[in-house]
Amino acid sequence: MALPPGKPQFRAVKADEPSYTPGSERHSPRDYDSHPDFFVRKAIGWCLREYAKTDPAAVRAFVERERDRLAPLSVREALKNL
């Protein structure tokens, strides 16, 4: 069933609501470092590679610091163009 035009599908959670947890909308690649899905591991590397276009030093530092926790595929993808 489609929603009427102009109506959002999801309502924004307000900061003063009891179910709101600060930072809960943010995830880190560390949350998925050992994920069994190939595409999730590849996507982590892809996201880091995209971020490296604006801050390559931060991505290099992150990968060096977390290399033992990241999947080799994620590291390879993250450093592909650096």
C-alpha cells in the first residue's frame, strides 16, 4: 500500500523522546569488522575509500590503527586509490 503523496514514510525521532539514544544513528566500520557477508566487508572499504577523497590522512590513520580488526578486503578497498 502506497502512502499518500507528500507524506514521509518515516517520522524523525526527536532528541527529547525516551527512545532516542545520542549517537545511535551513527555506525563505525568497527561495528562490522568481522561480518560474514562479502558485500558488507567490501562496502566498508568502499566507504572508507570515498571518505579518503576528502581526508586521506584520516583514512590512512584509521586503517593503520584498526588493520588487525578490519577484513583484508576492507583494507584493500580502502587503500585502493591512496
